[in-house]
Amino acid sequence: AGETSPCAKIGFLLRLLSLHREAGHRTLVFSSRRGMLDVIASCLEDFNNANPRGRLEFDRIDGEVPIKLRQGIIDRFNSSSSGVHCLLLTTQVGGVGLTATG
């Protein structure tokens, strides 16, 4: 009793990301586990399929993304015209010389 299910936590995250998007903000979402980013990305894709007008565009950087592609993803996130509202990152790549200003 008193615990919040992962589904409720993901639902809260989606609502929070929507509020940030509506306010003109972009959001970094960090996880120490790539598997959790898989879950979040899947939920974002489901959300986007169900809400074509309220899409939460996102990119992702984890250990599977080649180092030479990471800066391009960061540049896209930092660009105000890109439409990317959310960047999913593992904590291992988040602190390795990347500057995401959003």
C-alpha cells in the first residue's frame, strides 16, 4: 500500500512533459538504466500515436548511440526550431562532454 505503480509514474511523466511542452520548455530525462529508457520511449511512441496533435517529439542518447552521432542529436535538441521537446539520456552518457541547453 502507498506505492505508486510504474504505469502511474509514466503517466505522470507524460503529463509533466506535456505541460512543459505547452509552456515552451524542453526537458532532459535521465535514467541509469537503458531498459527504463526503452519503457519511456515506448510510452512516448504510444502517446504520440494516440495524440497526433499533441505529440511529444523526443530523441535519445544512450550507450548504443555512436559517439560521432551524439553531438548532432544534442544540436537538434538545442535548436529552438527542431520541435524536439524531450531528450532521453542514460546517466553514463549525460556527463561526457555534452552541453544540452534546450
